[in-house]
Amino acid sequence: MNPLQTTYDEKVKTQRLEAESGSDIEGYEDYILSVSCCIQQLDDSPNQDPDGGFGINYLMFCDDEDIKEGDNVVRDEENYRVIGVKRYSFYGHTHKEIIIRKYG
């Protein structure tokens, strides 16, 4: 068992940008329905991204799930955008540390 799993105190789902078949329209669709994780707020005030948007960053710890930059994380009906993903090995167990941003 991954020692970090003892800190996972909530579940979120992810969404991934998908093109509708036969169409040029893209939209986010549910991808992973249940990810056990721990989320910690990183910033006290909003940061500006290169596109001019403002949001607050959070750090999400989870197992080595198929989550990548650009995905959405849905937590308590609120959407966060994945803006950074790093994979680490800790005591022989692999996990991901993911920076997510809540815009608003």
C-alpha cells in the first residue's frame, strides 16, 4: 500500500477534452469517475496565468492515475483545471502531484 494513501481524504472525478465524433465541436467528458486524493491550497490570493486569467492554485496528491495537463478535476461540483503534473516514486510506490487551478 502506498503510504500517501492514508492522507487521501476525498474523492474527485476528472474530465477530458474530447471531440464529438463526426464534428469539430469539442467538450469535456467524464473520464475517471472516482480518484482518491488529498488537496491542499497553495495560494492565498489569485495568480495570473499567461492567457490573462486569474485563479487560485491547489496541490492534489493521488495515485498514478491517467491525469494530464488540460484535464478538469471536479470537486464538490466545482471545476479545477490541471495546469501541472509530476510523477514521483516514494518508498517504492508511485504517485502524482498535480497542480490544479480554480478560476473565478
